[in-house]
Amino acid sequence: MKIIPGVDLFLSRFADSEWHGVVRPWLEEGRGRLERAIVVAPTRGQTHALKQRCVVEGVSLLGVEFLTPGLARKKRVQKEGLRRSLQLLVLQSRIEARLAPLDPGDPARRLWKSLASDLGSALDDFEDLARVGFRPADFPRAELRELFGELVAWVGRHGYALGPLEDEAAGLAPVAPGSEPVADRILILAGGPESWGDFFGLAALARRSRSVAVVLAEPEFGGAGGSGEEWVDAWQALLGVEARPIDRPDPEESCAPVAELWTGGAGSAERAEVIVARSKSDEGDHVADAVVRLLGEGADNIAVIFPGADAAHARIARLMEERGVPFTDLVGTAGTPPVDARIQSALVDFYGGGCRLEELLALWPLLRSLNLARLSPADARVACQELFDEVQAHCVEAHVGRLEASDDARWREMGRVARILLPGWPDHLTAADALGRFEAVRDQLMLAEPAGWPALREFARRAAEPMPARAILEAFRAFLPERGPVSAQGRGGFARVTLTTCRRAAGVAWSDAIFVEANTGVWPERREPSCWLGDETRRRLNESGRFSLGLPTSDGRAAQERRLCAAIARDTRRKVVLSAALFSEEDPEVRLGPNSWLERVMWSKGLLSADGAGTEAFERLAAARPAAGARRGLVPQPVEWFEIWSRRRDPDRPFDEFFLADASGARRPRRLSARQIESGVKDPAQLWFDAVLRVRRVEWRSFARNRGKSIGDAVHRVLAEALRGAPAEGDFFRLPGRDAAGARLAAALADLRAKWPRDRYWDSFHMDVCRAARELVGRVYELPAAPFGAVEAGLPEGATVPVGDAGRLAVSGRMDLVLSDRPGWNGARVEIIDYKTGGESKLSARRMASSGASLQLGVYLQAALSAGAAGSVWMLKPEERPMRIGQEEIDVACAKLGTLGAHLATGVYGALTPDRGEYTHGFEWPLACAPIGLAILESKFFRTFGSPAAGRSRDEDHG
Amino acid sequence: MVDLPTDQAARDRFTNEWGVNLAVAANAGSGKTTAISERLAAMALSAAGAEMLGRTAVVTYTKKAAAQIGQRARAVLLHRMTDAGSSDPAPLSRLDRAFFGTIHSFCLLLARRHGSAHGVHLNPTLVDDGEDACWQEFLEQDPMAFSSLSDTQMACFLRHAALDEIFGLAKELNLGAARRLAERRPPDAAPGPSSAVLEEILAAVPLRKGPGASALERNKRTAREWLRKHEEESDPLPIPAAEGSAAGIRDLYRRFFAPLKGWLADAGGVLAAELSLRYRGWRFDRGIQTYADQIETAAALLDDVEMLERIRGEGWRVILDEAQDADPKQFDVLVEISRPPGAALGTWPSGAGIGPRAGHFCMVGDAQQAIYSTRADIRNFQVHIDAFANGNGGELLTFDVTFRTPRRVVRLLNATLGGAFGRGRAYNLGLPPSEGAPAPLLQVAYEPLVPGPANPEGGAWMLPITSNPVDGPHGVDDRRLADEARQIARFLASAGSGSVGAPAWGDICIMAPRKAWLSIVRDEFESAGLKIALQMRRNRNGDNPVYAWLSGLLAVACDPENTFEWVGVLREVFGVSDSVIAASLGSNGDLSWDEPEGHAKPVGAALDVLRPFVGRADGEGESLGRFAEDLAAACGLAHMARLADPEGGLEDELARLLARAAELGAGGAGPRAWLRDLLESTDGFRASGRPAPDAINLITSHSAKGLEWPVVIPVGLWRTISSREPTGLRIVSERGGVPEVVFDNDGVSEDARDLYERARLRELVRLLYVTLTRARGALVVPWAAQVAPGTNSFAELWDLDPGGLDPLPAPSAGAQAASARKGAGAAPAAAQAAESAGAGGPVSAARAPAMPMRILPHELARAPDQARAARHESSVGEPSPVNDGADPLDYGIWWHETLEFLPWAGDLAAVAAHGESSMAKAAEMGFEARGREEWGRLLESEPWRLVRDARWTRLAEVGVLAPLGADAWIDGVMDLVLHDPNAREVWIVDWKTNRRTGVEDDSALLGRLAADYEGQLRAYRQCASAFFPDCPITLWIYSTVAGAWTRVGSSS
Ligand code: SF4
């Protein structure tokens, strides 16, 4: 007995027969009536293909909607199911609730921890269960039974529904008489057993239509396993009619034998074509060529099938555009979401990461693009770096006050923005609290609310319990669009070429099908069952289930994927093309192999049985194809750019205006700091960027503590405090006595300790500072006694140093300590002191002369001499004896200033940047600059300035 | 008739005896991978074997090798199937069921399958061993409190050492060592320095006066003073180093501080262990795993007996390739799971336990090629091999036949390498266990090579090098190597590749043990005009020009105010001269990037090119893949890459990076995310360089493992291969399973240092073996008779009498080696491929006509109709737009849904009931008030009255697919269609929920809506008219806000 009036159930063997035998007549039958007619097809791929077929055959339609099961469901369902992301949130917080009372070492924690790390799979398993009539109680593990039982209860208690359970109820229960139907006529193209998950949903639709026709894949073609039969049985039982085959002859041409090579059966590779390219990008070119060629041969409906929206897809879409081939893209090209949404995602990161500087910086440019922040990203980075250097911590919250109170405008701007974003979140809070915090910030930043957000608000209203902040943030993230629509060619049009996926290509009649990326490991995907509902359990449940629809096992899924490909080949008229690559640019060391289908096709074609079968044959096939670039006629032309590129790398050519030179001399620095001089002599590239161009590099690596540098800074700071006495004249003061200095040092150190957290790390840090500072104070008082001193004093006004051909150069700099016999420079006898708390640096006239080591100190002394003083310069290190250069040796020591003079006089700087070691690097060039070896630079330097670069040898390192 | 190799019997056994555990000691070039493949193929071809394959794990150390063996196995199987004339593909499916992968991935699989009851994180994030960012993050959040030392002990440790001394050790410690160290608490009080030694120091006398003498005086003072402070004060007191070396002061200092340093080492070890265990917990909590963690996680599962038995119960059969590279922990996991149920953990091969079940554990390896002592432990491998050799757990087979090495080289190596591996060399021996006892031989045995039946005679020749004087204080070795390389290069350049027996330049490989040496060789070869392909395993990403260009370009696109990066882009990508750049910058180093016209031509042109990309960096709906391609195209990067590297290596890099961008873009990432991705990997390393037919290969001996070339030329044989001693707090050995920690190098005893050096030399011998066994045709040894080999050079280790080598013959000999080149002519398959590609084939059929355009009416309107778009089939799976605030999308959808199933003809009660159920939904969505208001407004409106008229047949949500003009079809859905057949009248109504903008009144609002959506509605009318011929169609736009409608497009 038919339970639904006007019911038909068909079995389809070929998409083409299905179209002629059922679909087209069904569509035409309703013509001219204002009736609600719905066609449901498994995916957007099939709905699109049906429409395209209507267009090709001139079948125009009114009142017919083509829907996927998901969209069709919305026609029926009033009550929204609880979204997956919110289900995960509920589950996560249930797990946390269980973990909370347990000791960290309690073995009972273990399973919950594992489950929390793999909750997505467990939820997938639960959905699998629910879709075919099982319940939480069917999980083999008690914990999962309990957890998902709670989920179901929670959902019911809070007035939500779970999609699969609702579908099942609606699909099984008869419809109340007199209720409004969803449609007058419905045609359901249900496909094969791979659509088992949609069964109840479709059944519910069928029940709510005045007339219904259903088309299923014929089981004989569904392949082995019998699930095809059960699929048909289920529909027969539901509709109460016998299924009947479509009464149409099979199409004359089919590529079915190509697939049979893979799925088992006689098989033949006659209608198969193989493309093996050298690399993945070459593969794209060959596929695009093949499409053009096939179109030329008269192909009228080509499917190019991708495993997903990947790089190959993006590349081929672009190549089709370049070649002017119209195409429909059903794979989908994603674009960036709107800035508002990106900012909100970045906010989620910010709170989830504990309000750190890194995430604040990631937010910054986005905020700035909406004029919500004023500093440039580079300035923001600098400000953050300064803050980090000072506090040695990433967390913004603890230091926001410091930022706001600063007299540096950049710090205040950082503080202003940080204040808007803060406070950070507690570990646990209610969804309403979380939402309130998030929305308050969003409102303050005037960001748009994403579509669908009200559902979150409703959830927060219903769910009152505290939940883990991280889980809430993840749920928020799911409500923010990850991707944005993009206006790309091929979106949704009608065309002879369709870029699609397996799932979307099945059940459509094609003239040709190209399966790309037929490499092992790409597809078919090998899926491991999750550990929550393994294959064994699935098989056992299938034997005992309420319904004949089965839980898919991983073997079953693999077989389904093969069947899907086989179905596509069967519905393809002319040719199946399989393309693959020999290697991926990502990992050129790993040779790729053909996937199992391609392998069988190649074998059948005899391509693998030739001498040296297998890998070599695959390689040969690739080699037989010219590299795509060469065919595109990309022949190197001598261009100006390459000439410049080569000249810069030519060891036999001197530095010229293309290599850090200012031909006009207009940017010659008038004044340099001692630091700039020292680094510029070591590597003139530094001088070029820093002092000639005056551009500053912005670090991009994440903030990391540099203990040595922090200790050095701290030591310098406390020493300055300890040694600064009563003011005398200008920068000079009366040097305190040794005991007084000791007492002041002790006080400064105590102040310093109070600034850092009380833990062993800072204990140790502080001890190092204390030790170094005390040692250094001791050393200072061992130097020739002097009544006056100056700390962190600038070089005298108007001080100059001799720089060879360039005459004298004005210099600046800040010295750690100057001891003097009078409170001024002219006529004074001075000892200039530089502290070093670490590193290998030494001070000697010989080293300074040969390599420019510690030249900064030489400059100090020269500058002092130029101001009418006499004396020497000292390097003090806590663990070493004081080192000194006196005025008698200073001219010899400062020999390298002559080289500096040559740079200044000629305007040619060049570079001597050392080769980068695995852990060491010299001056860092702009990102765009590929390094040039030191040997080449030295040779060029020699050819430019004549003075040989000092003997450096290459570092030994392991290969 | 093919001759069989002499070890064929062993090979057959390995192929066919699946019920036996077999270990294979395989010489270089003996076809290890092929042997495993043959075994697997044989299994796949038999029904019984197939059963086993489902539980077979073929594992090896590297990803590359794992991929290779998987493919090799299939190739061999296909070969066998072809031989058998079979057309049944079933064996291929059987082979599909075996697991091929790295040991790490296998451990991950075990952990994922079985770890849930152990709290294992099932979706870990993998980081490199020693990853620093992670460690830094851990350090910052750690409470930095230690319970393993008392406060006094802690104070003592910190007094003499900085806490960060323990960090290096803590970061690297493995679980076992950490646990063992944690138990080794130091005594409560630290011993002071030895006062007896102080006496010796004070008594030391310098040999002569001078700087040494005064340093000695200072050393005495320092020591005395130090001891005083130690006893009297409590200030921080680091341990000083001796100044100079006069009077054996270094040793005196070492002994003086030894007791204290010993204590500090123990204390540091305990602290490091505590921190290490905390780091571990922190990592696991976050699901962060290093490679070592993957193995440890699997190993930890096996500690649970029940779990161990369950995994054993699965019946895994393990085949381990390159077994000499597997570390002990990995061996443990693989061995334990293949042992029989009930076998006690850790009792085989050391211990009396029973070995793996028969047929469940096979391994193939070559101890002679063990060159990774930092991770693998050759002794552990030997222990397993020895067990098999003694019939304990299995049997040992030897494959001594090499199919690679030519006969002449085989003779040479067999005659000269035995010594290097033998007892005659001190470094091959360990220290005697007791006085007078014989020293144990620790080197692996040299297994003489046996040439395969088809191996050519080949060549082993000497290339004489003149030793030119090289002087100067620094870099002598570098310059001598350069000199050698120059001579080789000149010889090759003048005599051609054939002179060494290579058909092409690409058939020659220059090999050296150190990367830095190869750079020197490269410079010399390039100077001689030879093309080279330097292949490096570890090249910094940021140093690759293409990587650098793209990073720089993105940096300026994402932050155009960053002038520093602009300068890089201008000079490097656009080839602008630095002088011109300098002239373009403002006095503060700023660049007016947005005013191209204000700059010199090359700068302006470059800014013009890049300015649009600055705008796109934060654009919405920007496809990153497209952005990347556009950027590369605009700057001509592909062309530049080709010019700078004609071999195509840089183009590959460009393709790789563009693919990466597309990949990221598919997930919605934009240019900024790409920049971040690039920067994060800038300091990372990748293999780079690739072979080309006309370029000589340069490669390190380490990287050469597993590869072969027709001609190999090892360079720098005479050169000392030095090593750097590690420093700081560290473990120097594990004596009896107890890790020995030293505070610094003073703690390393002479014995220990000697043992280390010996082990290093043993490994260098093995590296030499690898180097010498890479040639398929000829080994060419450059030799300068006058140069004495340096200590610990390859030449010193190798017992080579260069006089015994033939000098390189005149070029005719080249032909011989050329014959060693395999697979040169593979014409048939290649031809077939070309044919099947059908390139340029005749065009047989007419091209199919172009398709009509598809028009989605919701895209026709001037303002997007998002509510409509969201409900259309064409947007399934497409990203949804963000609310634009003014006209909330959710509300629009709700309104349409409300109207779709409205009982138009029903009574008031039915309408009200429908309204209420919709309002409930609106309440959930948070817009009940608005919904109620506008719903009420509709019910009171004139349109409502008109639409409810009984004369109509009504249908809401009316799909229309129909031609629109000559070459387009419309594909849309009309909100409401009313048809009065009697009056011959059709109305089409469109619902709009748009809000007012500003102070718009009703008529302005309706006017705006009409203007915006008229196109859409007219299109509907045009199509609908085909279904309702001769029947005027009226178009209406109803505004929910106004509660009124307006007529659109006056006539049909
Ligand atoms: S033409 Fe169409 S609308 Fe007009 S009366 Fe006939 S069926 Fe009705």
C-alpha cells in the first residue's frame, strides 16, 4: 500500500538515462501550473548540472526550486538545531566539570583529557550514530555514553533540538492530516548509499509533499557490499512501493571500464588518458592544455575533478582564465573576510592567548586600516619591543598602566588601544558574561556583527553555567566568517568546463572527466577510524541496529569513494583523464607515486611493465613531457635587471652606484655617532642604511628575552645611579667616595630587585647584576683617582675625529663614565670608561687598528682630544683586568677611520656583511635582499678601496 | 642467461621466508630497499601473505626513505605481476593494506589508536626537536620555583652559577634521563674548593719571567681571594677561569674547583630535570609534541602491561629499513610490539627474554653506514644484530654483493678500508675494562664488498694535484682547499667531463664532509666557468632569492610606511640603483610611496606597480592565491627567477610559495597572514639545489647517503675534519644507565674526552665509507703527494697508498664508465607517453557552442540582495557575508521564511497562529520587537488586503529558470507571484527589509528601493511573460519598514 499519494521510486543506472527517463519528463509535466515544485539533489554540483542541462535543452521552468538536502530541510524545520560549535562548547564544559575535582595525578583524568583533545571526532561519531537511529547508549565506552547522554539531555532541557534526532522523528512519524505540505511535487535524486546520512531528512520531506518521485542508484552499480540493496530496501519500506528501473536504453558510450580497473571487474584503459608532469605546477599547465585540446576535439561538458579547494585548483582556475576558457567553478574560491570579521577573529586570538603583545601586534594593522589605531605597524612594533625589553614579559595587562602613563606618545597610543581591549578573561565564565565582554569591545570599536550572531546571544541567554573561556572563544570563532566571498570568474555560471569535486560531479553526465592530482597520498584519502567508535564496533552495531542503514566503516568509506569515482567514469562519454605529478615543490626530495587508480590504468596501458617497471616508468613519463615553463617560451632574455643582479654579485667589479653608493654625495652624513662609526667600519652596509639613508629596520621575530642584554642594561643603570655625585659644572659632578658609591649602589640594587617578580629566575638575574655592578664599581675606584666625574655624558659639543681624506667629522655619543681632574673638557686629564658585562670584546690598539674592534672607544678618546682634553680610554669588565688605550697610541689605533673617510669622500659604501651562520648573523638587510657571500663582498671591497679585508676564515660547520 | 649474485641464496630466503625473523647486514649498494620490496611483493602475490600484509608495518627513519620504499615495493610487485603475465590487480590492493611510513608516524598511529585511556593528546601539534619559541613561552609562564633543592642548596647553586645554565640541558633532556637525574640529589652542603690544591697553586713557580709570571701572580691572588670570599661573604661568587697557562695553572684551577663543580653539576642536573619534567607536562597539556615526544608517547603506552598485550594482540609485523639509523627508544617500541604475549618488557635482546614472534620482526641495515651518532646508537643496533647472529630471536643474513660499486673500486676498498675499521687503529678500541685486559673492539666490522655480476670494471684513479705554497696565519686549510679545487676545476674545464669517464657534467659529483668546504669548491668551479649544482639539506629559507623577494614585497604591501623594506624591494626586485633610491628618500629616511609621480623614473615606476597591492592588503574578498599570482606577475618574478637560476630551482621555489599562498587563501587567509607565514619560516631550513644534466653536483657526504653517481670525486681528503667541543652544563655519558652531568668542560675527564674522540673518529671512518661507495663508474681521488695528511683527515684514516692508484687515463677510458649509466634509452615508454598525451593531435570534431550566460537576479540589483542569495542553491558552501549592520541579513531571511509558508487563504486565526510561531523564532534571533511591529504593519496594510483577494492563485518562493534575451538565462526565485486567470493578470511582489537611511521618509525609501531593485524585477517579468503569454505583469516592491509598496517599471 502506498503511504503517500502519487509515489514513484526509480532505479537509475546512468545519469543520462535518468535525465531522459525521469527528470526531464517530471520537469515538463508541471509546466504552466503555479505549483510549488522542488527538486532535491545530493549537492550543489548536481543541482547546477540539472539547471545547465535545462538550459542546453531549452527547458524553461517556473515554480521549480532546486535544492540540496540542507536547504530543503530549512523548508520544513521550524526549530533550529543546536549548532555544532555550540555542541562542542557544551561537551567541553561538561568534560571540564568532570576534570575539576580530580587530582592532577588521578588516572581518572586521562580518558577525559584524551577525549577533550579529540572532541570533534567523538562528535562526528555521535552524529554517525544518530543519523542511522543509534543513541549515546550505543557508544562502547561508558564515559562517552554518559557525556553524549548529557548532551542530549542538555539540548532538550534548554529547548534546542539535535538535527539527526529531529530528522529521524520527522522521517518516521506520519504527518498530521490537514497540515500544510512543503511542496506540491517533489523529485528526490537520492543517489547511492553514500547519502545514507540524508535518509531521514529526505524521508521527512517526502512525507510532506503531495506527490513524490525518488530516484536511487541501482545497487548492481553500487558495487559490492550489499549496502546498495539495503539502501533501496529502506526507500521501498518508506514509500511502500517497489522500485523500478528506468525504462531507457543505456548510453552507447561510457568510460565505465576505466573505473572497473580499479573497482574490480574486467576493465580497460582504452578510454583513459594519462598525464604525468614533473612538478605540481607543471601538472596544472598540462591539465589546462588538455582542457583546451579536449574542447577542440568537441568535448561539450568537461569535469575537472579536484580533491578539494587546494593550490592545484587555484592554479588551474587561473590558467583557464589566462587561456580564455569559460568555466564554472563549483570548488569555490575563498577570499578574505571583511576587516570587521578579521578583527573579531584576532580578538578571539588575543583573549585566548592571554592578552599578549604578539596578538596585540597582529591586531594592530587591522585596527589601523579602520583608523582605530594611529601608529604605523612598524612604530607599534618598536613600542612593543621597548616595553618588552623593559618588563621582559609578553602579557600586556600587567603593564598597560605603564604604557598609559608614559611621556612617549607611542606608548600612550599603545596603552589607549590596549585599554579598550582589556581586561583579559578569567579561565571560566558564563557565556553571557563572555558575550557581554566581547560585544562591549566590539561596540567600542564599532565593528559589524556577523550574520548568525543572534543565535549565540540566544545560547548565552539559555546556558547559565560557567564554561571554560577557551572553549567559549572557540565557539565565538565558529560564528565569525573565516572566509569571504570573492568575485572570481567561473562562480556559478554555465559553461562547458566545470571545476568540481568527486561528490559534486557524481550523478551527472559528462563528455570528459579529468581527475587531477592522482598521486598517492592525495586521494583516495586513507581514513583512520577514530578510537571512540572503531570499525569493529561499527560492524557489531550494524548487525544489531534498529534500521538497515549502516554505520560506515573506514573500508566502507574507501569503497564508497571508489564507487563515486566509478560512477563518474560510467557517466562519462568520451574520455577519462588522470593527471599526476612526479614531485611537489614543497618537498622536492620526496618522489611522488601514482595513486592506486592511476597505477592500475598505467599498468593496463602497459606503461609500467616496460623495462625497469614502476617508479622509473613514472619518472620517464614525466620526463617525456617538456617542462611547462620551457613550453611557455619563457626564454631568458638579457635584461637590465639581470645585468644589475649579476654585477652586484661579481667579485671582480668594484662597488658602484648600484651597490650602496650615493653618487651625488647629497646624503653624506654631517655627523655620526661613535656607535655608528664602529659598526659602519665593520660593515659599511650598516652605515649606509642607518646613517646615509636613515632608515630603520623593524624586527619581526617574536619577542624573546635576551638575558645578557638585560643584565647589561641593568648594570649600566645602577652604576649611573651609584656614581653620580653632587653637581659641579655641566655634565660633571664631584665623584662620590668609594663607600658612598657602595651605599648608593646597594640602594639602587634593592630598588631594582623590587621591580621583578619574586622567583628563582629573577633571583638569579639579580645576583648576576649585583655581582657585575659591584665588581665594576671596584674597578672604577682602582683607576687613577679623579675628583670629578660624568656619567652617561655626551661627547663634548663640537667634537670631531679625523677621518682620512674626508678631513674631520663631527661625532656624537654617550659615554658610560668620564673621570676628570676638572669639571670640563678643555685642558682636562680624562679617563673615559666603558663597561662591558659580557661578550668577547677586548680593547687593544692593535685589534682596533686591524679590525676596528671597539672603535667606538677610540672615537670617544679622539673626540675628547679634539675638545682639548688629554688622557685615555678604558674598557672595564667584571671578570677581567681593565684594558686601556692611551692618547699616544690613539692615532694608530684609529686607522680604520681612514676607511670611513674613504666612504664619506667617495660616497661609495658597499658592504662587508658576514655570512650567516646557523646561529649567528651580522647586519640584517631588508627582507627582499638575497645575501651575497662575504668572499665576494671582500673582493669587491678590495677592488673599491684597495685595503684588504682582514683575514676571516669560514666557519667550520657540519653538512 | 643472467648470472646471479653470489649471495642470491640469502636474498631468496629474505624474499620467501615470511615465518622467520631475519636481520640483514647489507653492504652499500646491495639493494636493501629492493630486497624488502621483493619480500612484500611475494607476500602480496600469495593469499597467505596477503593476510599478513594488513598488519605489516614497513618503517624507516626519514620521510624520504619511507616514500621511496612504498613506491619501490609497488614497482617490484608490478614487475612480478607482469612477469607472471597476470592481469588480476588484486595483489596491488593487498599491498595497499600494509603500513608504509616513518617510525614516528607509526608511533603516532599507535598512540592515536590506543592512547585514549592514557590521556594522550590525540591531535598533537608537531614542533621540531629543540624548538625555541615554545621553550621561551614555557619559561616565561613557569613559576620558577624548585622543590628538588632546599633553600640553602638553591642559594648555594645560584651563588656560583646562573639559573640559565640549566636551561640548555632542561630543554633537551629526554624523559628517562630526566627521571633518573631527578633522583640524584646532591649532598646538603656544597663542598668548598680543595685547600690542598690552593697550597699547590700558591707554591707554583713560573718557568721564566714575563707576562706569564705576572699572570700567575694574579691567578694566585684570585684563588686566595676567592676562597676568602667564599668563606667570609655571601655575595654572588662565580667560579673564575685561570688566566694564561703558565705553571700548569689550568689544571691546578681545575682540581681546585673540582669538588664544588661536581656538586654544582649534580645540583644543576636535578634542577634541569625538574624543569624538564615541568616543560614536558606543559607541552603535553597543550598538545605540543616534538619528534622525540612521539616516540616516547608510544613507548609510555607499552609500560602498561595490559595495553602492551592488547597491541601485541594485534599481531604487527615490523620491517625496519635503515635500522642503523633508528634510535634505541624506537627499537624498543618496534621490538616490544612484535614479541609474543606475556614476554616481560625490556628483556630482549639484552636479558633472557624471548625475542619477537617468528616472522614478526625483520630489519635491514648497514652498520658501516651509521653516520648519525647524535641520535642513533650504533651499539644498540649491534646488540640486535648480534642476537640474530646467535640465533636469538631470528637469523642473520648478509648481502655482501654490491650492484653499484665498480670492480676496480671494490678491489681498492677491500684492500684499503679493512685497516681503517680494524683493531690496528686505537680509535676502534674502547678502554680496557680492567688493567691488563684486552681492549674491546668498538668499531663495526668491515664487510668486504663483492661486485655484482653486471658491475663494470670502472675506474679508481688518482688525479695528481700540485701542492702550491700556501702561507699566511689564517685560513691555510681554506686556501689549500681552494687551490686543490682550482686545479680540479681547470683540469675538468679543459679536458671535459669525459676525461673522468662521465658522459655529462651532471654525472659527476664532488663530495666533502663539511658544507663550508663545498662553498669554497663552488667558488673555484664557478670561476673556472663550470656550472655547478650545490645541493644542501639545510638552506635558510630567507636566503633564497625568491623567498626574499616575496617577503620584502609583502612587507611593503602590508606596511607601506616601512621604508627600510621599501629600499630592499626597490634595489633588489626592481634593480633600482642605490644612488637613485638615496635621492628619493626624505631627510628623515621616509619615502612618499603614494606619490609615484614625485620620484625619479625607476622609483616611480616601481611604486606604480606596487601601489595597488598596498590597497589590496586589507581588501575584503581578496583571494590570496590570486593576489600572490598578480603580485608575482606584476613584478616579473618568474622571469627573474629563470634568469638568476636557469636550472629552474628558483622557479620551483616561486611555484611552491604561490601554491602555499593559494593553500592559505583557500582557508580565507589574506596577504598579512601570508607574510606572517613567510616570516615564521624565514629562519627555517629546506633542502635546496637540484641536479641538472649540465651541472656538476656538489654535495656533503652526509647528504650523499642513499644516492649514487657515475663519477665521484672526494675533495679535501688531506684536510683535518675538526669538531667543536660542546660547552656548559650537560650530560657527558650514561654510565650504567646513570646520566653523568658535568658543570663545564673541566668536569670532563681525560678518559671521557678520549672516548668521545674515538667514537667520533669511528664515525668519520664510516662517513669515509659512505663517501667512497657512491660511485657507479669511477672514483677519482685528487692527490698531492707532497702534502702530509692532516690529523683526523680522511686521508689519514684511509689506508690508501696513492702510489697504488693508476693515474687518470687518457680520455678514451671514459666510454667504459659511460656504460655504467643505467636506463639511458627508454624510448618506448617515452614515446607512448607522448602519444597518449596526444599533444597537437588533429582536431576531429567541431567545438561545442558556447553556453549562455547565467544570470542570478539577486546579483543584478544595484544593492546586493543578500537574503535571497543566502537561500539560493548557488551559494551552498560559499562563505556568507558579514552583516553590514544597517540591513541585518538574519532578519531578511526570517521575513522571507515567514512569508513563504503564510496561509494566504486561511482565516485570521490561522494567519495569527502562523505569525506567533514566527515571532517565537524572531525572539530567539533577538529581533522580536522589530518583527512584531513589521508583521503587524503588513497585516494592516493595503497590499495585504489586495494580495489576500480570493481571485488570486498565489505561490511564494517561485523558482524561475528561463531565457533572458538571446544569450542568457535567468536563474532566480521570485518572492511572491499572484495569478488571476480570469482577469488575465499577474503580479510579482518582492519583499524588502532594508532600513531607512538617515531621515528618509516612506516615499523616499520606496523610491530608493525601486531604483535599486528595478533591474532584478524587470528581469523576472521578462522571463515570467513567457509562462503567462498575453498577460500584463505588474511588479511590486513591498517595504516592511514602510508597510507599503510601490509599483516598479510602469509597462511590460
Ligand atoms: S496567458 Fe497565462 S496568465 Fe494569461 S490567462 Fe492564460 S494562463 Fe492565465
